[in-house]
Amino acid sequence: MIEVSVSVAIAAPVERVWSLLGGFDLLPRWLDAVRSSELEDGGRIRRLETVSGDVIVERLLEFSEAERRYSYGHVESPDPVSGYVGTMSVRDADGGSVATWSSRFRPHDLGDAAIAGQYEHFYRTALHHLKALVESGRDRP
């Protein structure tokens, strides 16, 4: 298994960051690569459509409002990995917040760990976009 984790400090209260990051259906509001998100199965499945037209289906595995954390797994994805489990979380940090996106997975080609670098870049870019939205106040409807 390969593990990837990216954390970004955000100058905003943890509750405000979690109100966006913690919404299982809110990826299109802060993740430019996702065009749409539809919930199914009572909110336990999300069907994402990317701006490139790919469809990703994910199942909510665990959700903790108290810990401000949720985990999800891929049901269907164009990515060349299996056993993907991702986790989104946010915690207090000196008056601000630290948002973290992490995952673990097995690449289809066991000798190729390049996909880990792609995920790390994707998570970092996404979390920096979240940071910019929240810190500028554009996260509010």
C-alpha cells in the first residue's frame, strides 16, 4: 500500500473550514476539477463528474462531526489504483486550522509509484485552492 498525505494551514476558524471541507457533497464548491456531485443511497454514495468528463463513484466509509473527519473509498474510478481509501480532516491550530487530505491505495502496476506524486500534487493544489477561498471570504454563499 502507498500512503499520501498533504496538510495546509488556513487562517480561519476550524468550524468555517469544516463547513466546506466536511461536506461530502461539496467538492464542486472548492475543487475545480469536479464539475458536479450527486448523492445516492441516502447520502452514502457520491457520484462525481470531473471537468474532463470522467465519472468517479465513492462510498462514505466513516464520518465524525466531533473529530471533523470523514473517510471514503472508490467504488468506480478511472485511476489505475485499487483499494483506495481517502480521508478529509481539519483540526484547530493556533487560532487557525490545518486541513489534511490523505489516502492509501495499491497502484495497478506495483512497480510504479508515480501515481503517488500525482495524488500528492492534486491534493496540495486542491487544498491551496480551499485555503484561498476561505481566507478571501469567497467560501460563503
